[in-house]
Amino acid sequence: MTAVWISLAVVGLVLLYSIYLFNRLVSLRNRVDNGWSQIDVQLRRRYDLIPNLVETVKGYAAHEREVFEHVAEARSRAIGATTVGDQAQAENQLTAGLRRLMAVAENYPELKASQNFLALQEELTGTESRIAYARQFYNDQVMLLNTRIQAVPSNVLAKAFGFTPREFFDIEDPIRGPVQVDLTHP
Amino acid sequence: MYEQIASNKRKSVVLVLGAILLLGAVGYAIGLITQQGPAWLIFGLAIAVAMSAGSYFYGDRIVLASTRARAVTPEQEPRLHNIVEGLAIAAGIPKPRVYVVPEQAPNAYATGRDPEHSSIAVTQGLLDAMNRVELEGVVAHEMSHILDRDMLVGTIVATLVGAVVLISEFFMRALWWGGVGGRRGNDRGGGPAEAVLFAVGLVLLILAPIVGQVVRFAMSRQREYLADAQGAMLTRYPPGLTAALKKIAAASSIPMRSANNATAHLWLNQPSRIQGERMGPLERLFSTHPPIEDRIRRLEEM
């Protein structure tokens, strides 16, 4: 009789622990999804900002057409990206393009002094640091989720219920990353 | 971090229970002295419960009002708003409300009851003195206080201590003026009303320093080091906060008009009330904050 009770208790405990593990997996997956939507929101804010920025720079430096085209092209490619990896690559190009745009702006003192440009510059810096933080949060949560999916014992549950590891969002850090010097451009 | 949250929630409950017990005891004592029975006890308990509920639900507004903080819009302070929003994303919590305190001393604090109801206030002096990276370091430190629920304990302490101080001052003044008036009136000797005032005043007078010690105990100084470290983890850039703390240390002689004992523990750095005030060793022992030099050293060792 006691043996029955003990085995029942063990089964009950295992069941409870499995429920706990399953719920952890679900909440982590939701956090990853939430993290991704945060990144998406911030990226979208940057897309919305770019036409304004380009127009403002154009007002003072209309002949720098090549840079404007480069940025516009990178922007539309980033908007069209579908997978996490593609998105990351497109964002890198867009960030590089924006850097060039800002470097061009350095050559026009009147532009740099204009109130509109300064406000846009603060908005761009703010948006880029928000992207960096959203990416940091997303990658942290992806790491936690992937560890749970691969580690014993939650890997059994993950397999049974179809939890798959997520892809990290690897873009170069827009604030503290290496500065690219474009020698082809005076 | 989860233990930190649990311990802070426990502390908040203990503080509230302590306040209820204290005022209940005072009410009971008055009841005994005046022989009016449990009416005073119930009165004391009612005040305590109202005070606790008030400090939980309205504590943040009381603290913000007492420091004369005003809400700012993203249009007025784009840089500050951008930084707060970014760090809220990094911490995975909703964006706290943003306030500016019209003070020249660079300082900041966080208040509220949970991440959904939280506010970050910085002084005008901080906005003027810090560059973007430094401001980010300071905001990340305050964000950690929100994450750890330090601001819940801090806000409850600030409002409960503030209320106790207010009540004891009220009674002491009533006692003083009542006593003088009584003597002038000649025939109004030691009636029950004066006995009550005297008893309450005496109890609160004895309790005031003890309450102060409790505050210091509740707001363990360790939490500041912890928030520094956690803030550095949010920005992934300890030198930002280090540089900010150095600037704050250099400006620590600038006095703050709205500084008082009830809210001192909330601030990023202990506010000074008098121009050029320097802390002696004894004050350092009883201060609510660790010495800023120690915090800078620990951050540099990271």
C-alpha cells in the first residue's frame, strides 16, 4: 500500500515540475516575441525618421545625391526584410548609410546649426540607442530560451511541444561600434 | 534579483505593520490615560491604515510633490525621454513617467509602487551637467531601483516617516502652546486633554530617533552598490555612471532646498542642506548612502 502511495507522490511531483518547466518555456518564448516586437517598433521609428532627415540635409547639400540614394535604397531593403538574419544585414547597411549621411552633414556648418537638424539628430541618436537596448533585451531572452530548450531536463518538454531555438539579432552596435571612415568621399 | 524583490516586498509589509502597531499602541495608551476605552485605539488604527494605504497608492505623488518635481513632455526634454525609454526597453518594463526637479545640485531618484506605476525624477542640475552617456548611467541606476522594488520601500518609508514626523511635531507644538496658554489662564490645570498631548508627544519624541534607525536599517546601504552594478549591466558601460558619480561628487557642496530627512534616502546621492556641508565620520556612520568615492571605486573595478 505504501509503495503505491510513494509512486503516486513521485508521479505527482514529476508532473508538477513538468508543468513548471513548461510554463517557464512559454513565458520565455513570449518574452522573446515581445522583445522582437520592441525591436520592430524601434526600427520602424527609424524608417519614419529617415525621409525627414534626408529632406533636411538635401535643403543644404542637394548635390550629395549619391549618399541620399544609398540611404533610400538601404531603407527600402530593410523594410522588405523577412527573416531575423536578413533584417540584421539590411539594418547594418542602413546604419552605415546613415553614418555617411551624418558625416556629409558635418561639412555644412549652416545645416549643423539648424534647429530642425539638431532635433532630428537627437531623435536619430535616441532611436539608435533604443534599437541597441531592444536588441540587448531580445538577445538576452533568446539566450535564456535557447539554453532552456537545449538543457536537460527541459529539452524533453521543448521537443515534445515544438519549441525551437531562436536566432540572435546580430547588428553592429550603432553607438559604440567601430567608426567607418569612407575615404572615397571627401 | 528575485530575492531582492521578495525581500523588498517583505520589508514594505513589515514597515506598514510596524506603523499600524505603533499608532495602535499610541491610541491604546491614550485610551488608558483618558479612560475613554478602545475609541482611541480604533482611532489610532484607522489613521495608521489610512496612512499606509495612502503611502502605497499615493506615495509617489506625495514624494514628487514634496520635492517640487514637475512632469516634462518629450518635446521639452527629448534627450531625457529618449534615454528613459531606451533603458526601459533594456530592462523590459513599461516606460516610467519622467519628472524634473528645479534644483541646481545634480541628483536623481525613482519612486512608485511597481514597474507599471513608477516615475523617475532628475534635477535640472543633473540635466545641465551630464552628457548623454553619463545621464544614461544615472537613469540606469534609477531603473534598477524600480526593477528591484527599492523605490517601493523608499516611497513607503518617505511617506510614513514624513507622517510620523508631522504628527509628532503637531503634538509637540500643541503641547507647548497649550501648556503656556493653560498657565496664563490660571484655572486650566492638568486636564485629560493635556495629559493626552503630553503622553503622545513623549512617546513620539522617544520613538523618533528609533524610527530614523529603522529607516536606515530598511534602506540598507548595500542596495546602492547593487543598483550601481545592475545599472552598469543595463547600459553595458560602467564608465558612464562612474563619470556621472565623479561629477556629482565634485558638485556635492551645492545645497538642495527641498532636501529633508524623510526623502534623503531616495536620492542617488545624499543631498546636502547647507552650503559646503561636509560629512564627519559620525555622520557617515549614520548616513543613508555609502560614500560616493567607494561607489566610484567599485564601479572602476568592474
